[in-house]
Amino acid sequence: MNLAELNKVALAMVAPGKGILAADESGGTIKKRFDAIGVESTEDARRDYREMLFRTTEAMKSNISGVILYDETIWQKAKDGTPLVEIIKKTGALPGIKVDEGVKPLPHCPGEVVTIGLDKLADRLPKYYEQGARFAKWRAVIDIGKGIPSYNCIRANAHALARYAALCQQAQIVPIVEPEVLMDGDHDIDRCQEVTEFVLKETFQEMYYAKVALEGIVLKPNMIVPGKKSGKKASVDDVAARTVNLLKCCVPAAVAGIAFLSGGQSDEEATAHLDAMNRKGNLPWQLTFSYGRALQHAPQTTWKGKAENVAAAQRAFSHRAKMNGLAAMGQWKADLEKKAA
């Protein structure tokens, strides 16, 4: 393992004003998104859509540091025969790969799941590296509900994340460590904070046992927000203050960077929260974005699968990437959204 090289890649992933495009939707997820815009989810349609994003030169060069790809996408070629990985590299962004294989129910823990995919990971990683991937992603999913999460669920997922991270570093690939506490429930913001603290502390403990070098990882946490079904709203400043304070308590300064997930927030909410956190200043790590829906919703609904909408969809993607790039430096303003509209 060459830690200096891993650290260099991890720092490039969180470079000032840049963040990560999560384009690693599973077959089921992208079908749902395509259904919503009336597009059949065929292999060609998925390729055309993603190629359109990767060819958005303005966004990719200025505000996107890396792209998380799905297994199908990393092997695909564009319409003109160029590998999609090469299109990404030409913009200066880094190709990455989602390596987990989804979730399965956790035995004796009703309503809880554990992420799977460790079995053949040591064999898969060198092939991904050869194909151009320089970082990977593994997502653990922690749900808040009546009597959950259990310690068994938090520990099982933290342990899997740590083993995944160690395998990645051994293969000279930077792991994105993503322990996501879902915002789907009816819990309040205090409960989200309490569970997220437990999850982060357990994840770093397991990474310590697995000898993961923190200088060679990027953390992808959730923000501290109330559950969607709680009917309660938190102010932008409250979300930012709680999230930053919690990170200071749980995340060692050695970590190369932090790239937040949007987790079901609206496009502008995710941007506003990131901006408010960066305005707090004086943090040991760069805080940026690793958004899927919050970067792609606007271009998707503009595109609708039609060739004549490609230019407009690319403008929509450039705009969202630019807004989040500004937020990653604490320089976003709400009226910039209105000007564009």
C-alpha cells in the first residue's frame, strides 16, 4: 500500500470547490428515476443518460472531482466507442466504483439490514483498478424506528465497512466509507444526532482494529436532520451546527476529507446545508458533496430521454454542480438560484 498516493487521490476527491457525482444507481433505482420521466430503462438509455452527464465539460472540469460508477457503467463505451471511463478522465475527474452488493436482512434483527459483497471483493478490486477506478464506495444503511437500530446492526455494518476499506487500500484504491443513517422515519433531530454519533464512533473503532489508514479514506456521512415523517423542520443553521459539532466529536483530523450524501433532501436544501457548514470555518477537513439525486434530479427531468433536450439538461447539471461547488467553499447564495431560473 502506497499511503502517499492514496492520500493524494483522497485529497483530489475533496479539492476546494469540487465534489463527487454519485452516478452509481442500481438497476432498480435508475428504473424508478426513469419511470418518473417516462423513459424505458434499457442499457442504451442508461448509457446515453450517463454519457450526457460526463460530457458536460463545464461541470466536470470545474466542479466534479470524481464519479462513482455502477458495475455496468465502468465497462460501457460511449456511442462513438470511447470508454466512458476515458471520457471522465479527460475532464480531469477520477473514475470510482460502487462495490457493495446491496443489503440483506440481518438475522434476529427485525427491520434491520447488513450490506453484503465482501466475499469476492479482494478479487474484484484489482480488475476495477485496471479499468481505471481510483476510489470505491460501500454504503451501510442504518434505519431509525421503534427499538432500532440495535447494537448488533450498527456493529455488523461498521465491521463490514472497515473490512471493505482495508481491502480497498490494499488494492491501492481509496475507500469512500458511507455509514448512512436514513432520514425516512418519524424521529426528531435529537434522535438522528444520537444514532449518527453511535454509528460514527463504532465505524472509526472498527477501522482502527482493521488498520485502515485514515489519511487514505473519504468519509460520506449523513447530515443531522429530522426524520421525513416527523412533520418537523429544522433551520439550515441548526442542521449545519449540529452536523459540524458532531463531526468534531467523532471524526479524527487525520481523515482526508468528508463528502456528504444528500439522503433525500431537495436539491437546494442539500446545497444550503453544505454551504452553512462551510461558513462555520476552521475545520480540520474539507467538507464537500457526494450527491446523486441532488445533482441529477434537474438534468433528468429536463432530459426526458430526448436528444433535443440534451443541451438544456447539461445546462441544468452544470448549474447544480456550480451551486454545490460554491457551497463547498461557503460561497453559495440563494439568489444565485433565482438568477439562473
